[in-house]
Amino acid sequence: MRLDKHLFFCVNARKSGDQCCANFDAEHLRKYAKEKVKNTACLKKLNIRVNKSGCLNRCQDGPVMVIYPEGVWYTFLDEEDIDEIIDCHLVQGTVVDRLLVEN
């Protein structure tokens, strides 16, 4: 099955207490993104997956997600950031510069 977009959210939790994406409620925000994609009318015709991942080795930038096939990395803190990423990147096809994580 070919995907139009594939979103990977790091939800890694470090037992040591070191900085990790789980400390920023990444799992809740992943679930929020999944529901928003599912319920956005213009995205229903596309094949989009929203998945969780283990550590993406960007803990210092956390929380992080990456969108393929573009390979664009974002950071986010709340539902408003997720809304902006979905509305701009997935719906309009534009990068959200203020949330961009440099490669």
C-alpha cells in the first residue's frame, strides 16, 4: 500500500529521567493528530498514517515528529501546534517554519 504521507511521532520515554519526547505528552498529541487527520474532510481522500516511533535521536529538539516522504522534521508543544502542522503542511502543502527542526 502506497502512503501519501506518513507521520512518525517520537513517544520514547527514558527511565533515567533524561529529556525525552514522552515528557512533553507526545503520545496524547500523536493521538490528537491522528483524530484530526481522520476528521479533516480534504484529507480523507489521501492515504495518511500517523504512527508512534521509538527514539528518533533528536531528544534535544523534543518533542519531535517527521513527515515522509518529504522528510520534514517538526517540534510541537500543544494541540495548536499540531493543528498548524496539519493545516499548513498536510492541507496547504507549506512548511511551518516556526516549528521546523533543522536536519
